[in-house]
Amino acid sequence: MTPPPLHGLAAGGLAPPHSPDWTIDQGWAAYGPAEHATWKTLFERQSRLLPGRACDEFVQGMLDLPMSADEIPDFRRLSEVLSRRTGWQVVAVPGLVPDDVFFDHLAHRRFPAGNFIRSPQQLDYLEEPDVFHDVFGHVPMLMNPVIADFIQAYGQGGLRARQRGCLTQLARLYWYTVEFGLLQQSDGLRIYGAGIASSYTESQFCLDSPSPHRIRLDLERVMRTDYRIDDFQETYFVIRSLDELLQMAAIDFAPLYDRVTGLPALEPGTVLPQDDVLHRGDGRYHHRDGSPS
Ligand code: HBI
Ligand code: FE
């Protein structure tokens, strides 16, 4: 994966200079009109789409943050509001950072956000987390005290899981909750995962399409389930309330890891007899050519 140019910092394809914690200056003044315009396009289309699709906590978080279509947000201003609410800060990084660095930030309530923005050719899809994914997708939920605590616990648990060799299992939990989680609200299924909330196409697919499975989240089940990073999810896991996440964070994962690592991993589209299935997907999207996977 070639990292996109970091408005001047990485000219010539050189890796940007980084400190041990990989943080850099956001370089807010260096964003040009084209970059703010990309933000505006993404922001407008997503904020039209999300009311009625994102959960109430997400929408409220958005409203309370100094974020608008006008320009890419300044992380310092976001952090002022966010830290008063939940004690979190947003720090700038050049893109993906090593796992241990990522976890250490989260464990200290710092959310590492990519400072670059996707190119206009990549509006709908990129794998590297950019400022739109990280800020629009994640920061509204970090205004919620429950998610704030859960993501910190993930950072703390990540360091332990890495030592035990169980990072794959923990990363699956993060993926199917913080990134691609759905929440059962009294008025229907809603989005709380940042990977969905920052995607125009997936925020429709995950709720409207008959294709994916929607299954009640069970901790061990999720820890066994592989995920796709290059396409829509085949399965979404649904929680009943955000408090369910916090209850999970209180569990000692050590005995779980022992059980789960002894079991075979599950394909992303598997449905088990014991699953509590809200919607059994017909798989038409992923299996449209008739292939088994
Ligand atoms: N770095 N900037 C950034 N953002 C992420 O979401 C991220 C990362 N490094 C590692 C990582 N995620 C994950 O693979 C861990 O959650 C396991
Ligand atoms: Fe993310």
C-alpha cells in the first residue's frame, strides 16, 4: 500500500519523520482548497444520509463537535471539546501505525487520526484510515462515555493480547464493534461502527441490503470470525445497547482466548446453529457470480 502524499511532508515518497509515538503535527494550515473540498463532499453526503441510520449517540456526538462541511477540522479544537466531555484527545499520525503504538495511544485516551485526506478518485473506498474515516467516523462516538471507556479498554487489552499471541481474536472484536457494529435501537437497527459511518455505500448496504447476515453479537463467536478488509462485510453483529460493550470490557479475556484459539476460525459468511439470527442474508452481493465464497 502506497501512503498518499502528506501535503508537503512526504514529497518524493520518503517516509515522514516521526517521533517514537508516531504523532506529527496535523499541519492544518497546509491543507489546500482541494483537500477541504473533498472533506466537504464527503461530509455533506454523509450527514444527509446518517440521520435515521446512525444511532442517536452518533448523531448527538456530531452535533456537539466543532465539525462542519466548511473545512477539515482542526484536531486541537476537536480535542478541547472532546477532552471536556470524555477525557479523549485527537492526535495526528501519518496513517496506520504499529499495533503497540496504536494500543498505547488508546490506553491513554489519545485517538490517532490520519492527517491526510483521500483523493477524489478514492471517495468511496480506501484501506488506509484518513482524516474523514478517523474524525467523522470515530470521534462522534468518542463523545459517548461508554464508547470512550470501551476503546480505552481495547488499547489496554491489546497490549496484553499481543503478548499472549491472541491479537487476531481481539482485533476481530474491535472490527465487528468499533468499526462495523450495528445497534438495535427501539426504532430499528442503527449504525455505530466508524467503518460504516464513514462509508456512503456501506451505510446503505449494512441496513438495506438483503445480502448480509445480521446476527446478535456473542463475544466468543465474534472472536472466532474472520473479516473482510477489502469489501462490504458479509455479517454484521448487533448489540442491544452500548452498555453491552462495557460489560464485555469487564470480562477477563484470558480463559476466552484459551477456548477460542483452540477452535477453528469461521469464514465471514458462516451461520452457526446456535446463532441468534436477526436476518439471514441471502448472500446475493458476495456470491453474485455463484462462487461459494
Ligand atoms: N493505526 N492509525 C491507525 N489506525 C488504526 O485503526 C490502526 C492502526 N494500527 C493498527 C490497527 N489499527 C489495528 O490493526 C489494531 O486494531 C489491531
Ligand atoms: Fe477506524
